[in-house]
Amino acid sequence: MKSKIIIAFMLVTLLGNANDFYYENGKKVEVIALYLERTFNDGLRYYKNSKGHKIGVKNDLLVECIAEVNCTSILKKYEILSIQKLSDSIYLISIDRDKNIFEFAQKLYVDKNISIAQPNFRKEKKRR
């Protein structure tokens, strides 16, 4: 009985520590949250990706649909706050700040009508 409780606890711990991820060029890129002073103050959340780069995200994503579909109508199926057309095929969408940006990007990415869905990354400013 005790061993079953320990195994259950280990599984819950492992599942709770699963990293967020996004897809870049069709490949999965994992991210780990960085808890910095600025995190959440300006809506910017910081992460370190599996390539070792520090990235910041807010509550917006870049999305591209396949050529044959009306992307605006596809995106309206989801809980999106705003849709902004950046080019003929690229859209910038905003979601609620309380939603996990990476889980939302994953949900969009598996839609057969969407070819690209990733957070709109902010890079850290560097002084020269």
C-alpha cells in the first residue's frame, strides 16, 4: 500500500513539472519559466528555451493559416480577444492573460487549417 502511494506521488510530481513548449519549424522547443523581478509586472513573462536563449512572452501569438482557408473565420472558433492582420498570411492574435500562452499555441498548432502558431517572442534588450 505504501509503495502505491509513493508511486502515485512520483507520477503527480513528474506530471506537474512537465515543461511548456512551442513548435518552431515543425520541431518541439521546450521552455522553462524564469521567475524574475519583472515577470508579470508589465505582462511580460520570461522563459529559457531548450536552446539556452532567454525569451519573453506576453499574451499574443503569431499565426499563419494554410493558403486555402479564411484565417479570420478559423481563428474566431477560439477564445481570442483580438485579431490583427499583419500580412496576407500572418495574423497577430491576443488572448486572455490568464491563459497559458504555450498551451494555447499548441491547441492552434494541431488545427489542420493552421500552419504556424507560436508566441510573439520579445527579445531582451542589450546595451551597446
